[in-house]
Amino acid sequence: MTGAARLAVIPARGGSKRIPRKNIRSFAGKPMIAYAIEAARASGVFDKVVVTTDDQEIAEIASAAGAVVPFMRPADLADDHTPTVPVIAHAISACRELGWRVDEVCCIYPGVPLIDPKDIVTAHEVMVANGGRQYVFPVTSFPSPIQRALRR
């Protein structure tokens, strides 16, 4: 096997209903997905940053931003009710079918313009320092009661 050992996988489907085309909509001058791609690349943690999508325009924008899109996601994994885990599992399988070694995978959602590469590095360090745990999950403090984060 060749290729990547550590992958960032960014799941970005084209059919968003609440905010149409949200993954590639411009936010502060660049497509939303570009922030996730740039942070993943800047972290230095990953051998490849992979975008899994069912949408050709997203694939082109992701490639231009520095990600690889080595396969297109099948339609049955790109509807409103598809959970993240099967999408990431498909990406891992597809990368392995390409002959890539896959040792570690990080899912980074595409709508994260405030993501900081240092947080990705820290999360990876925590995972490695804790005996190579199977996963870490990001959390942060919230400056006021969490109930104030919701609005009807």
C-alpha cells in the first residue's frame, strides 16, 4: 500500500436545504469549505486532506483550495438523513481501494470558518498521548449559559 497514513476527511454534500450551497458559499471572501481545508493543511497533521462529495462544483472548489477529491460519494450516502459515520467509512474504504494506507482519520465538517489549525494539532497530540485512543472529540467553553446559544 502507498499514499497517506493520516487523512482529514471533509464531508461536503451538495444538497443543503436550510442554506443552499452552504459548503461553497462565500464567507469573508472565500468559499466556506476553504477554511476547513486550509486549517487541515496548515496543521501539518495530515498526509492528505480528502473531500467526499456528491457534487462536481464542490469537488472543483475543494481541489482548487488544496484538497484531493479522488472519488465521488454515491447518492445513497448524500441525502438529508445520512449520518456522518457511514460517509467517513465509505471514504476510508474508497481510499484503501486506491491503495492508500489509512491509519488515522479526522472528520472535519466543511462549515467551520473559525477552525484553528492549532486545535487540530492539540487534538492529535491528546489522542497520541492517551495511548492512541480511537478518537477524540472537540469541546470548548462557552462564555455564558449554553441555553443562551439557542433562539426560537
